[in-house]
Amino acid sequence: MKKSDILRDLESKFDYLPRREVERTLEKILQFFSSNLAKGARIEIRDFGTFSTRMRKARTGRNPSSGEKIEIKDKYFVHFIPGKRLRKELNDRKD
């Protein structure tokens, strides 16, 4: 699902709000998440999951095209742990 798909779904659900307002609200939520994760904060949404940042240590890697060894520096990444309700919904779904 892309951001445009989320916007379309929210616009149909909240048809009493102007399209621009829905778009602005989603943008503010995403900006809030990004800025707080960048500060190292943890974001917990009950029944959905928890977003946090973790450090991936420096390591030696390989360039896949040349096979040459390269040094990869420390870097942060976003870690997600699903909540109980989300895990249950994922495991109970019928394909």
C-alpha cells in the first residue's frame, strides 16, 4: 500500500473533510513519527505495534558486482515490533 492509497482510503472514510485537510493531517502524522524517531524516541501504538531505532554496527561487506571488500559504517535503522492484536489478525487471516 502506497501513501496515495492511504490518502484515497482516508478521503472516502472521512468524506466530510476536504481532501487537502486529510492530506495535511497524514503528512503531519508522518512528519511527527519521523522527527521523533530521528531523536531516538520510541513510538507505541496500542494493539498495532512499537517503532524504535536501533544501531547496526560497522562491518566489512562486499560489493556484489566486483566482489571488492568495503567498510560499512555504523547506522541506525527503524525497528518494528507488532502488537498482540496485529499479530492475531495476521495469523487468523484467510488467504
